[in-house]
Amino acid sequence: MAAGVIYTKTAAGSAEIVDRKLRLPPRLRTMLILIDGHQPEFLIREEAQKVGAPSDFLDQLIARGLIEKSGQVVVAANSPDASSGFPAAPPSIELPAGDEFTRFRAAKDFMNITVVDALGIKSFFFTLKLERAGNVADLRELVDGYRQAIVKGEGEAQADVLTQRLRQMLR
């Protein structure tokens, strides 16, 4: 697999996030949640290493029909590391341009899925706060509480990865 490949969830992958029918191991489920169609493979692999996901997580998700290749990061031929397929520095990942409501919904859904995944029923009070949020600024105010909740349920490494991804979404 090329390092610049972009993966997206299939319909089965999106359904698995909601239904949990396959009962994926926790770290594999986290990686399924993090596959968003925007991050290149090398960044996804860095996140996987930080959260302790199995090294073959992409193969497992593909084999189960939960993700698929959807594109590739293009490296300019004159860039210093073009021959290796890696850009000289991690690219700035642009989330799809959308209105603020679209960004708000995506970030709110991400927060809800990941905090419930980390804490289960213990996430109740945080999800109540999340439901009261009405815009991106409200979500930004919840980032520290979100991180603390993830630390409590999953640990520092996973909290770092998920919080970093959330902050990208809230820019």
C-alpha cells in the first residue's frame, strides 16, 4: 500500500460505527472511526501507532469491507522526498469546505461517537453537555472536558490523537 493513499468508510463501515454488530476490538474500532476520507495513510498509521492499534489494522478493515481506497496524496515531482512517496513535511489537511453547520455536525458526531466509545454509559453527563452545544464555538469550549473524558476511558495516547483530530475539525 502506498503511503499517500486516502481511505474512506464504506456503507458497512459507517453502519458498524452505529450498530457495533462486528464487535471490533477497541483499537480497531478507534481506527475505523478515525478513517475520514481526508487523512493520508501515513498520518493514519502514525495515529494508529500512538493508540496501540495492530500494525495490520488497514488490512483488517479492508478485509471486513469497512473501508476502501478513495484517492491518493499527490507529491510534486520536484519535492525533496518525491521518490519515497512522502512529502517533506506532513501536509496541511484541509477538511471539506462547508458551511459552519456542516463542520459543527461532523465535529459533534465525532465527539459523541468517540466519548461514548471510550466511556460507555459513563459518558452520559458529557453527552448532555454536548447536546446543549449549538455551534462550533460551543464545541471548542468542550475540548478540555472531552480530552479528560477520553483520558479517563482510554488513556493519554488515545486522548492525544482524538483531541488533535477534533481540533483540526474545529478550525
